[in-house]
Amino acid sequence: MFWEKFYATFLDLASSCPNLYSDISALSLPNRMGMLLRLRRHPALRRKLLFGTDYPLRVFCWAGYGRMERSAQEETKTTNRFDRQYALCRGLSMGFRSIDDVVESVR
């Protein structure tokens, strides 16, 4: 599995600092994918995560394959990097705040 040296630190800070938020922009990069896979185990943190991308950098979805439904895997094949980041995180059942609020208000 992927090593993440700041994982425990982030969990401690997130639980002890009520106004601490983090974006998920870099979590689809190969060197950060471990954090993405670990954070999805903590549904209580979803309110602390904000949607973001590292555009113009690529969004790597390979670590999500086998961990998400086939329909979500198909959605990650889009060429739009923002949509790919969204599809990857939703396919891995990662919750985050800003985009969820927007999507719910549009429905």
C-alpha cells in the first residue's frame, strides 16, 4: 500500500481543530493516492474536505479501479480533468463539501 507520513497528523488536527479544512486537489496524483484511499475510511471527515483539482496536472485514476463501481470507472475516462477528479472521488465514496452543496441545490 502507499505510505503517507502526514496521515496521522491530519487525523489529529482534523479532530482537534473544528475550523480546519483541507482540499482534495492533489489526492489523485500518484504520490498522494494513499491519502485518498485512507481518508475514504473516515466518513466523519467529509465535512472537512473541500473539492479541488491540481489543474493543469493530470488526474490519475488507476488506484481507484477495482475499488469503485464499473459505471464510476467509465465516468473517469472523460477528458475533462475537473469531471475526472469528481468522478474518481465520488466513485471511491469520498465526500466533500463545496461540490456536494452545489449539486444538491441544482437537483
